[in-house]
Amino acid sequence: MVVPFICLLVLALVDFGKGVNYWLDANHLASEGARLAAVLGDQPQPGGDIKQWIQQQAETSELRNGSGSVTSPAQVCISFPDGRGIGKPVTVTVSATYQWIPFIGAGTLDITGSSTMRQEQLPTYADGCT
């Protein structure tokens, strides 16, 4: 009688660990993206659109493609809360929806990572979400 409960508990702990890993990855992507957005300015964008490039740097294919426990690809948002200009902040937010223990439909959780840095060059890329 106790074995199914222990198995479910172990499964829940493993799934919780995956969720924490995705949250850490989202924070890392936001930090890396904010640094890139702060220094990019007039320089050519790495591989095209900066938001897509940030999204493709995710450590797991689930965050990149929205497969498995992540219900859609990670969304990258770049915003300029005080406008564009050297010394003004640029904020990058990375978010995804994570489904806890998907085979029993335990619910979803929004995973979000955010980072703000000051612009070192005038940006030429568009803000918004992808």
C-alpha cells in the first residue's frame, strides 16, 4: 500500500526538480539576453532577430520548442521602461508555462525570469515579445 504513494512522491520530486531547472534556465536566458540587448546597439544581431537568438540559447529543447512538460516555446520580451538611450534600462523577460506531472493533469505554473541592465549603446532592434 505504501509503495504507490512513495513512487508518486518520488515522481513529484523529480518533476519539481525539472521545474526548478527550467526556472533557472529562464533566469539565465533573461540575464544573458539583457546583457546582449544592453551592448548590441548598432552591431549586427547574432543570427538575425535578437529575441529568437535568446530563445534558441535555452539549455533544453523543451524550452526552445515547447515540447514535453513545457506547453509552448519560451517567450522572450524586450522592453525599454524609460525609453531608448544610453544609460537607460532595458529589461528582458523570458517566460514559459510548465505542466506539473502531465500524465495526471496536476496543473500548470508560469515560469518567468527577468533581468534589467543599462543600455551601453543606442539599440536598433525592436522591442516587444516573440
